[in-house]
Amino acid sequence: VYDYFDKYTFLCEMFDEELDAVVDLVLDFFPFDNSVQVVNPKKEKKLLRRIHLPPLKLEMLQIGNILNIFSKLLYVRDCAPLTRRLIFNKVESTFAVIKPVDSRAHGKIITYITQKGFRIVRMKNGKITKEFAMELYKSIVGNSMLPIIIDYMTSGEVIGLELVAPEAVKKWRSCLGATEPAEAAPGTLRRLYGENKLKNVAHGTNTLEEATEMLELFFGNEKGAPRIAFRATLKGCTCCVIKSHAIIEGNVGAILEQISNSGKFYISAMAMFPDLCRQLYPDSLRAQYGKTIVHNAVHCTDLPEDGESEVEYFFKLIANDND
């Protein structure tokens, strides 16, 4: 429980058009009521007195993020030592893989992940090579099941995720449950959606060191790393962008589930990098997950001829899908 005066302090940068220079600022975030204040430390002047900003959440205050506060863009460069100890030193990343399951289950699985308190930092789908699968399961080399597991893991597309939470590695292993779904504890992912010991929904790394290594191999561009084929369909396609506020609010899984269950679309690639609508289109994604004309959950291609170029922009240029 937070007190009214409890705060987290972040060091930010903002480009000042009048000075034509970058200005150092201090942003204090008060979790009691999600309010902020912004101070120029050199001038000892408050640029923004403490004010409640409903769209701003603590999860958004990550080092490297850019915040839009009253049309001013603030780059979060660092945080105060106490803030670092209270927030960042408590969390870690783990690598999770959703196995080649029915794509209609992806939304439910991702919703499960976010409801368990994980923050999805990176997410990408693709077909892994046998070399990568061997790296992923090198801890069971010599096991008679290994060749069968490798064949299954390379039989279709998987989704790789970087999950962040306190003790993320241990927590994700706990959420997965036992390898055999029938033996997994009630409420675990494998108990809910697993079929058998092979098709048991998802995989997780065993140690923080292993997680760091696999995250680099899956998401990084390290020369000589095992290849993962990320393939976006560039014909007869449209591009849907889930906006940041919908991600922060944990609606990614629900949005993916509704897209898949519509029967109209197949999601060939994914990566992370509305009052009127509620009345006119009550079953639409924006009606259900949007809030305002800006925070309207998703963007999609407007014109048929723009579909291929938008998909190519996101999955060829930004996501480095060069295969």
C-alpha cells in the first residue's frame, strides 16, 4: 500500500525547441494516485506541478521509453538509485516459447500470461530450425524423447516471448506446471491447455543464464546464431498494430483471440517493438478495448493497396524479417 507522498524518481531528457537543445529533467511518479510532477533541476523550477494522469502507469516508466506528457516527449534515460533498488533490481527476464499449437489458442495463452503478472517485453512468431531447437533442449541431450521433441518443435510456427516479472524464471516454470499435463497442478498452463507430454503448450528456460542466452539467440542478430524463419505474408494481407495502451492494459491476448476466432484472418506474423465506436460497432476491437479516439486499441490498414507495404514495413524493415 502506497502513501500519498511515496514516489519513484526518473531522470529524463526533453528537446526544448526554444533553446534548440536537450534539457535534463526529473520526473517524480506517485503510485498512490498515478500522478506526476516534472522539475528542471538546473533552474530548480517545476515545469509541471503534481497532476493525476490516468493513462500513465508505472509499467510505462521503463528506461529507454518515451513518454508523451501534454504533447511534450520525455525520454526516460535513467532512474534514481533508490528507485532502481525498489523496482528494477527485483525483476528479471525469462524466455518462453508457445509451442506449435492451434493458433486459435494463442490469445488465451497470452491472456493467461499477462493475468499472472508477467509483462511481455518482446514477442515474435516464426519457425525455428533444428539447430535452435537443439539449443533450446540441450539440457536433455541423451534423452530418448529428444528427437521426437525436436521434430515437433520444428513442425510449425512457435511464438517466442521475453517475459519480465520478479523471479521470472522460477515463476514461469511454476505457471507451466508438470511436463505431463495430467500431472500438472490445477490452474497451470499445461493442465488447462496441454494434450500430452509432447504437446504440452509451452516451454520455459531453467536458469537466468539460459534465459539470457536464448533471448539473444531468438531475438538478437548475433552473427552465426541459429536461424529462426520469421515469415510475413506479403500478398492479400492487412497490417494490424496493437497500440501501447492496449498492451499495458493486458488486452493483447483478447485482441488476438478475437481476430483468430473471427474466421476471417490468419495471423502470419507478429512482433512487438472510442465512444462513437462503441455505439456504431459494439462488437469491434476498438469498441471493446479502445478508450478514446487516440487510445483506440488497434491500427489496421485502411486501403487494400496499402496492406502489403505496411506489412513489409513492420516485418521486413523493423523486425528484420529478411528471409
